[in-house]
Amino acid sequence: MTTPAHEPTTAARLEHLHHISNLDWGLIANLTDVSLNAIYFARAGKRLHPRAVELLEALITLVESSPATTPDDRHDWMFEVIEGGRSRIQWFAAMSRRNRVPLQGSGYTPAQLLGAVADGGEQP
């Protein structure tokens, strides 16, 4: 099965996440619940498990909801401690792994789950 020309590949989405967030590949692997080797293979064009792709997209959505405009500032925003004494990264990891329930079935976006407001509203 091929990817339509207008639809970004998983490899392109991984590179995009890395570029906009400065998250390292090991952390991206951990947050998408795959091995570092799986990330390297996906960057080379191999497929990721559908659950990993879902988590990748949720993580991109979260990072893009940041009010920051540079990769370094987005990175800092992700690690900033918010309500409950956890960083957004820690909340994402906890919410994405709890009972292995797909994020898409929750009725909330990752940003809503973490209390982040994507439209420039008040941040936690």
C-alpha cells in the first residue's frame, strides 16, 4: 500500500516532531511505546504499529498546541512542571498508557487531557 502524495509519511511526521520539539529520538520512542530501533526503521520508511502512529499524532498535536514559537522553547514548555507536579511529557506518558485505551476513543484531544489550550488561551 502506498501513501498518497499529499499525505505525509510516518517518517516525515517523525522528522517534523523532532524538528519542532527538539525531543530526542529515545524519548519519542518511549512516548510512542516503541523501541528506538523501530523509530530508526520508521525514519527509513518502515511502518510503525498503528498504536504508535496514533501516539505520534497525539504528541505532535500536543507540541503544536504550545504557545512557544521555537523548538527550544517548545521543548522547555513540554518539560515545564504544571498542575499536579508533573510535566506535560509526564502527563502525556501517563495518559497515553493508562489501560492502553486509545486516545482517539476518549473524546478529548491530548491537549485537553493535559489541560493545555491550543488556541492561545490561559496555560496551566
